[in-house]
Amino acid sequence: MVKIRPASGGGKIVEVEPERLPRWVANFATRNGGIASHHAEGDAWTIESNEGTSASVVWTLAGGLPAGWLLDDDPLKAAEHLRDYALEPRRIAVLLARKGAYSVGIIVDGRVTVSKTDTAYVQGKTKAGGQSQQRFARRREGQAHAAEKRARDAVVAVLGNADFDALVTGGPVEGILEDPRLAKLKPAIHFGDIAEPKQALLTENAYRAIGFAIRIA
């Protein structure tokens, strides 16, 4: 499913699944009077239309971009090269976290090979005052600390000695990754807008990570 969001500074960003990139480029050309030029610069492939609209294509999984973005004189062929590159087999680790919940695993060829998922209760904030508020705050802090410890131990168990090509994270994972045992883990891409962590979301976010983010201006 294509996701669209506003881009900082104007325009919009469209997230396109890897298989759909060639069709998206063809539709962009049709909607904007054809493609005048295209080139790779830095981490983006920029397409300029005859009507002045530009599309800056970035591979979401930023590490390991191919030299020259595998470009071809024909922009549709270039899009096909990029699609094929994005769909090459990879081992992708995914770590998702949200208040008291986590899911961590490794996805190979769209299949979860190993994972751990758990949800723990963490009390919400209370409007009570005085000693009651302090008591609730201490309880909430203790629950959050225990949940984070379980998440850290799970990530160590699943990813600590595992081999993978990239780590994708989602949600507030900073506290988990502060664990000294996880010092080697460096996220290649982070998504802030995730739902409740579940095993099914591991595959969904791994797939999202190999897609393309296109800024239209």
C-alpha cells in the first residue's frame, strides 16, 4: 500500500513498494508530460519532468547503495534495475518497541526465521496528587524498567550473535539499544510511526525498509 506524507519544506513524500517502482515512474511520466532528464546525485535519483515537477527517489534502506544507482539512459529501465536491486535476498533484523511491548526478529526472503515478542503492562499517568501520585509514579517507573529489561534480554538472545545485512528499528528503541551487550547494533533505518509491536509487523517493516521514498516537488 502506497503511503503519502507531507515533506518538510514543502511537497510530499510517497513511499513506494519495490515492485511498484517501474510502474510508478511510468505513471509519473504520463501525469507530467514525460521525463526530460534524470540523474543520480548523493543518495537520490532525481527525475525531472517536462512540466517542471521533479521526483527525488531514495532507497529507504540507505546502506549499500549501488554505484550510480544502477542507472540506464532509459529511466524506466533504470527503475527496473533499482527494483531488482531492492529485491535481492537479504537478512534483515527488525526491532520494534512501544510502551511495554516489543518485537524483535530476523526476516529472510519475507519469512521470519527467529523472533521474540512480548507485551507487558505499564501503568499510565494518573491525575492523583500528593503521595498517591508519587506512589503511582514509582510503580509506573518500576513496570517500565522491568519491561525494558525483558526487551533488552530478548534482543540480546535474538540479535546478539546473529548475522544480518541491516537493522531496521521502529518506535522508542533507544533505551533498549543502550544496553552494552548491544553496542554493535546500528540501525540502518528507523520508523517512528509504528503500531503495537507484533510478529506480523516484523515482516511488514522489513518490506517497508527495502522500498523507495520519493519526494515530489
